[in-house]
Amino acid sequence: MAYLSLPEVEALARRAHAKQVDKAGRPYAEHLAAVAGGVAERGGSQEQIAAAWLHDAVEDEALSREWLDGAALPQSTKDMVLAVTKRPGESVEDYAARILATPGALLVKEADLAHNADPQRLAALDPATRDRLTAKYARVRGLLGLAAP
């Protein structure tokens, strides 16, 4: 099977999230690009970079689980995307355990958390949201054994 190339995955992710904005009102594709770039900068594989582009697609319902199951992607990429996809009602401990148990997923989540916790990005939020998210990201980092940014 011929897999989607990274430029194809990027284009697909950008289209899927085209109408979405982040909590600060910025185009969501900026976050995807930052996470993919963070994975690449950390020495991530092509499969991890593809997972970074798609890391929020199923969770945000930009793409369906059925689409992912049938996509022309390596199984490792699909596994990483599903590992970092939060599930309704799931505890943060179970979420972290799944990430740790899935080869390659920790690097994707590390890059995601690094961008989410970027001080410039957080500065655009109201203080209550900023404080809530800062605590949330610190808790997840702790459960994953990641140092503070």
C-alpha cells in the first residue's frame, strides 16, 4: 500500500481543521504546524510527524475514526493518533497510561504540550482560562514523566 506523503497529510489536516480556531481565536492549523515542527525538531520519525498533523483530528471530529481506520497511513501513525485522542469520560491517568504504552506517542504529546503551554500562546487567554490550562498541562506532563517547559 502506498502511504500518504507528509505534504499530503499536512494538506489533509489543514483542510479538515480549516474552519476551526484555537482558544485565542487563531487558525487551528497554526497549532498543528507547531506540533509537527516540534516533533521534527525533537528528532521524530515521519510517522510521528504525520501523527502530529493529525493529533486532534479524531478528538475534534474534524475526521472520523472510520476515516482514520481506512486511511493510507502506517498503523504506527494511526496508533499514535488514537493514543493522544482523549475519550469522553476518560481519566487523565488512563489517558497518560495509553500514551506511554503506545510507541512514538509520547513525543507527539510532548510537542503538543510544549505548544499548548507556550507563554505567548497562554498570554492571549483570560487569566482564569490561562491558570486552568497551565495546571492541566502541568498535571499531564507530570503523569507522562516530562520536565516542565
